[in-house]
Amino acid sequence: MTEIADFDCQSCGACCAYDASWPRFSTETDEELDELPRHFVSDDEQGMRWDCDRCSALSGSVGVHTSCMVYDVRPDICRACMPGDGACLEARAAYGFS
């Protein structure tokens, strides 16, 4: 069984570049959403802006080194994705990461 310690989110980033519908807003308060810089929010204001093949707040290269430019105020769905959970493994598999 793979341990959580085996997953380094900052050398992966697959979850942030897997599905344009994924970085959506769901349980955030208006106050929490107001903390997100507008240029990272989609035009319909239902989630994070998706640029080409990734969340616009993802910095770096997927599978090499990544970081979230809004980490401290990221959406709840992003907070819920945990290293090694189902969503993580699905995104990693799509990129061919083991």
C-alpha cells in the first residue's frame, strides 16, 4: 500500500490540471470567495479559471514542480483533495504518474 508520505504535491500538480470542471466553488462563503483574486476566477464565477489545460492558479510544470498561487485561500474542493485519495490517484493516473 502506498503511504501518504509517498506523494509530494509540489512535484505533481496533476489534481490541478486534470479536469476543467473540478476546481469549482461549492461550500465557500461570499467572504471566502472575495479573498480570491478575480483574475483566477472563471467568468461565470462558479469556479477557478481554467487556462489551456490547468487551473490558472497553478504555477510551475505538472510532474516537475508546482505550487498554488492562492493556496491559503484555495476553494474547499482543493482543500478536500488529499495526497493518495481517490481524486488524487485518478488525476495522477491520467498523467501516467504511479
